[in-house]
Amino acid sequence: MDSAQIESYLSTPAAFQIEVLDEIDSTNSYLSRECKQQHLPEWRVVAAERQTAGRGRYQRQWESPSGRALLFSLLLRPKIEVRYLNLINLFSAYCLASYLEKISRERYQFPLSVDLKWPNDLWVGSKKLCGMLLEAGFSGSQLQHVILGIGLNVNQQAEDFSPELRGDAVSLRQLGGRSWDRAQLLGGFLDYFYQQYTHFFPHNYEPIVAMYEKKVLFRNQPVTIRLQEQSLHGIFSGLTPEGYLILRENGRERQVTAGDVLGH
């Protein structure tokens, strides 16, 4: 997979600056380092065939066998209030889920139904298909950029996952029974994301929460939310306009801004 292959699937290739690396510690970390050294344009994309220190939330490691997954980070410069930053999490997850459902039906002729686990994991059935990591850069209180990191399981077989993950992770190949063209998949998604993002941001983001809620797991169900130092228990009763989870505990509602949501 190389940048020219990816760009061939873009209807607006001039909007993007794409780099493909054989190996890197983390595409998010690489892009973050670049941002500190120079002013990068929006829509800078860094993809890697392999990550040696891929990160999920809470510094969890993201496994990435070489040449099997899509591992990439995208630089955005949203002109929105900081309190609405989590909507980019929700929008990105919804956008990728919708694109995968569309392309699996149109190009690969199999039905795919993707659910969202708040805030930005993609699940199929009881298994994780994709994780995202959103990291923001500030100058004082001013939002400067957002780096959206995505790790999508594409062509892995069961043996490509560690024994600890095999029961919890799944790839597009496992779901559809055939391999996917990763350059075509990434180029197509970037094109789709660009069109959707420029429609919703910065002025039309109000529908995002309602769109997202149609695909979110565990809505109106008992959940446990694992935080770094404690767990919360209650009913997942909805989302705030900013995209944060509303947990109802003993008749009271509280707003949760981060955490792992587990269904019962």
C-alpha cells in the first residue's frame, strides 16, 4: 500500500497530504511530533503498515500485525467550541461504521451491521472491529488541532490476533470471507469522511448525537462504566448535546465524559 494507490481513490486528492510508512511507533505520536516541529495543513494523513507502540485509550497497546490492518491518523483543525470536541469522536465512529456498511454491500456483496460502543469503538456482534483515539492540541485554552487515530481490523485471520484477543476481536475478512484492498478501503473512507465532515462541521453538527444514538450499544440498558480508578453502575439513558454519556444512578443522572462501557 502506498500513497499513490490511496490517492487514486480520492475525488479530492489535492485536499490531502498522505504519507505511508513501513513501521512507526504510533501514527498518532508521529503526527503529534510533526505538529510540534511545523505548522501542518489540515487533512494530513499518516498511515503505517505496522505500529510498534500503537495506543488506545488509557495508553493501552493496539496490536497490529504488518500489512493486515488499516492503521492511520488524520489531522483536523475544527473551528468549534472546545466543549463540543467529543462530537468529533462520535461523528468519526458513525461515519466509518456507515461507510463500512455501504461499501461491504456495494463492493463485497455481503450485509454488514456495525454497532457503536460509546464513545468511538466499532463492534460487530460481540467483537471489536475498530478502535479510535482522539488527541487534541491546544495553545493555552485555544484548540489548535485534533489528531484522529484509527485502527481497523481488515485482513487478519484468527491466528493474527493474540490468544487473549481472539475472543474479543474480529476483522472484515473474517466477517465477509474474503480479503479487502486496503488502499481502496482507506482512500474511499477518506473521500467519504471529507465529504461528510465538511458538511457537518463547523456549523451543522447538531444532528450528530441523534444519528449516533441510532447505532449506539446499550442505550436504555444497565451498564458498568469502568474509569481509571473506579466503576460506575446505572442505566445508559442517553447523550448530552456535547456527546457525553448520561448515566442514571438511583434516580439521579450524572454526566460521564470518558470510560469503558460494559453491558450486563
